[in-house]
Amino acid sequence: MGELRTATERVVGAAVEFTGAGRTDAGVHAWGQVVSGRLPADTDLDRLARSINRMCGPEIVVRRAHWVDDEFSARFSATQRSYRYDVWDAPAPHPLRASTTWFVPRTQTDGAGLDVDAMNVAAADLVGEHDFSSFCRRPDPPPGGAAPSLVRRVLAARWSDVDVDDADEVGRLVRFEVAATSFCHQMVRSMVGTLVDVGRGRIDSASVPQVLAARDRAVAGPVAPPTGLVLWSIDYSGSRWDAG
């Protein structure tokens, strides 16, 4: 965000404050991040996008830029966010996918790879409105206040095999797609780590309701590394789930 702000200010010649639709940890990628902010009224948005892409690309690029109503907020107007997480399930790492996937090695005892069916049985129990304390890094409460709620509404959660040219008889790309009205810190990565342990046979696929009920981070599986995670899209249609 700092790089984007600095580049924008150089082009428009004025101070700019941006609001992002979602936060990502170091090492996490974003394809559909949305930011909003106030720009001078005479800003040429096409020129701004081209200039930012020259200065910041290819790591940071503006895919589209357009004017919105004054009331719009990239963060607070969002009604749904979706993430993807890619896992390379194989005996050996994939050198071309190392920066965008989590390599989960197969061994002699689990040569068949991840059990995606079991992972989907477990993922189904994450859908709905739950307290996700077992899957989130608990935030510090504000001075003199109560800890923020970790209740979230998950709208969809599913694993699938991805048809890619570089998969072979011993390796495959497995993808987790999850959508929710909002997420708490490390929620998706904790879900992935737990569900991958289900796929490895380390956790029972029927145990997710008990993990949720425990409201204890130590009960769930490990936090998956950031490299496989992508903030995929933000939706602004309909109403926020917590709208009065």
C-alpha cells in the first residue's frame, strides 16, 4: 500500500490516503485487491494506471481504475471476499510453482497423495456462521475494552484438483477456494493447514465441529505458509451481512 500511495502521489502531485479491501500477510499474493481513496478531480485515471504500472510493475499493477460515489469504501462497502490457496501435492517440489504454492510432500506411506474427498467433508463443516477462534490469531483487546468478536460467516469452502499442463502421474495441483463476508487474521491459512492434515490422515474429517466448539487455536492444525494464498476477489453486490 505504501508503494502504491507513493507512486500515485508522484503522478497526481497531491497527498493520497488509500483504504484496502483486505489485508494480506507478508508472502501472500493478491489478484483482486481493491483500494479506494480521494484523488484530484482532474486526474486522468487511465494515465494514472499506466504510470503506476511502469513504476511498480510487475509486482504491483493497477488492472482497472474508475470513479465511485463518495460513500464508497473498498473495505466497508464489501459484502464478500474470496481467497484461493494452491497446494503442490507431489513427491518433489515444483521449481516453477515454488513461489505460489505450498509443497506438501508425499512419502512412501501416503503415496496416493491428499484425500480431497475427506478434505471436502471437513470443509463443509466450516460453512456457515461460527466463532472461528480456533482458526484465527486472537487480536489484543483495545485499552479498557473487550476483545473483538471472531464470529465470521463462511459462504463457500471447497477443494478441487486443478487441470494444469505440468501435472503428471506423480504430482498434481490442488486448490482450496473459500468465500466469506469477512475473515480474521490467519483464518484461511489455519483452515488450510487443518484441512491438509485431514487429507494426510492426521485429523479425522468429522472433527471440525469439535475444533470450532473448542475456540482454542491449539486444537486446530498448523498455519499453512503464506506462499500458496491469493486474495482472489472482492464483491460489492447486495448488503453486508451485519447491516442493520
